[in-house]
Amino acid sequence: MADTKVDEMSFEQAMAELEQVVGQLERGDVPLDDSIKLYERGAELKKRCETKLKEAEEKVAQITLGSDGQATGTTPVEGL
């Protein structure tokens, strides 16, 4: 497991590590205690990926389009 704090990871970093965690768990060659730690880390990574995706979706939703269909800017997201 990496020592990087999950809440400091980019989406790509979290997804890459999550794939590694899933691979290790699927192989089943990890002792039970380590499997539990891997599962917990995987849950944190999954949550981070979901958070980053939601942030991206909110940004995309705020893109404003001009009459020609081209992006003209963004509007502030309420609450951020």
C-alpha cells in the first residue's frame, strides 16, 4: 500500500491504486489482516474517485454556451 494520503491524490492516482488493491484482493494471496487493510484502503480510494468525479461533473455542468454552441465561460457553482 502506498503511504500517500488518499485526500491528496488526483483522480488518476486514486484510480490506479484502487486497481492495484482490487487485483491483490482478487488474487486472494494476501493474509486476512492485510486483506482487511487493503479493503479499507480500497474503500477510501473509491470514495476519493467518486468525489473527484462529482467535482468534475459540477464544473462541466456550469459551462455556459454562447448562441453558436461554443463555450463562453463558466458560472460559479453555488456553495463552493
